[in-house]
Amino acid sequence: MKVPEVGNRSVLITGCSSGIGLATAEMLRSRGWKVFPTARKADDLDALKLAGYEAVKLDVTSSESIKTAVEWVLVKNDGKLGAVVNNAGFGMPGAIQDISRDAMRQQFEVNVFGLQELTNSLIPVFREQGYGRVVNISSVVGRLSLPFMGIYSASKFALEAISDAQRVELSLDPISVSLIEPGPIRTKFSTNCAGQGEDKLDVDSSKFGAAYKTYFEKRRNGGMSEDRFRLPPEAVGQKIVHALESPKPKIRYKVTIPAYAADFAARFLPASLIDQMMIGHVKKRFS
């Protein structure tokens, strides 16, 4: 697999206001990559520019925003781009019966539709220049569906399926597609999830209303069972670096112990046993 030339090690990274996106931008810049980080909010863009980046305003739920951002990056980089890292993501917790259609749609707009529209807009560029890397940030729940994160899990399952299909579709071109499955990472994601649940779920009318309040509090304050396995965002960045720079990038990169465990369970354990494990987990947390 051809690696982007040293003179054009350029990458567009979505979702760089903090966490994995920002850590990856810093790691790649330190390795000589020309990094175009994206964010939605003006304050985040200003912070990225202050740090010396050519930051790009991008809202992946908007086709017009995607088109404008891609055109801007290509103008800035002489019509070329070495890679795209699709890191922007959105998750909302809650039992599937409690998630509104709009909340379902928003998770798929960010995690699937917008991500893929951005990638598709760059495929002709990669093909014409003769190289390109696509790195999609998936999740441990893209391999093993998690109760009370079911719609988010569904969006990540979809991303895994799309990535598997597109990787094969692009096999005749010098373009790779890799998936990163982080698991629990020390970012704002868990806190943001709690906030989304509190803002958008009708907690008072839900069967799980009382348990939600405790659940959100734990997500915000580090009381989740998986918190002991959390790694810094740089651990994900290291996997992304390999996916971008290796002559033989992997199809999937797992980062944390729960990511390896979920992969093993999805491949080797019967669904009935997984159900029993999940039921025990749900009873402990939500009964």
C-alpha cells in the first residue's frame, strides 16, 4: 500500500475541539504532517488557529458545510490530501424505547451519513493522486451492542459495515480504509453523553427514570465500571498514526482491554451467553 509522500503528508481530521481529535492532530503535526483540524464552534476554531493550525469549520450534518470545507482544504493544499480521519461523533444514552426519532436521526447523521459523505467527496482526489488513507473512528460498541446505548451502537455497527464494504470496493485503488475501536478513553464523550440524556430524554415518564439519574451522574463523575480501563486519547492517536503511516495498515485497531474483550465475545461467544452477561449488567445498574 502506497504511503503518502513525505512532501504531502497532509490530513483532514474531524472533531478536533478536544479529546482524540486534538491529541491526534498534535501527534501528527509533531511527525511532520500538515494537519487540517475541524470544529463546529467559533471558540474551538479560534483555539486551534491560536495553536498554529489551519483550522476548518465543518458541521458533518450539513452537505454544504462538507462541500465548503473540502474545497477550502484542497485550495490550501494544491488540490491534494493524503488522508482523512473521521473522528467527529455524537452519542446519546437511553433505552431504545425512550429515544425519539430526531435523536436517532442525529446520531446517524453525525456518525454515519455525514462521515461517509465527507469520505466520498475525497475518494476522487485520492484516486487521481494515486494514494489515500481513510481512518474511521468506530467504537467497542460497534462490535458488541450495549444496552442503553443501542442507537449509538447501531450507528457504529453501520460504520463498521460500510467500512468493510468500501475497503473491498477500493481494493483496486491505492486507498486504504481502517477502523479504530477505542473503548473507554479519557475524553469529554462520557460527560457529553450524560448531558444529552438529561436534555433530551423524558426521564420522568420512563420506566428507567430513577435509574437514569444515577446513571448520568456516574457517567459524569467517573463512577462507571469501565472507568478503570480508560486510557488517554494519545493511545488512540498512536493507532491512527500506524493506520496512516504503515505500508500495511490494519483493517481494525483495538485500543483498550474492553475493546479486545468485546471483539473476542462478538466472535466466539454464543449470543445467549452474551445476553446473560448483559442482563446481569442491566439488573445491577437499572433494576
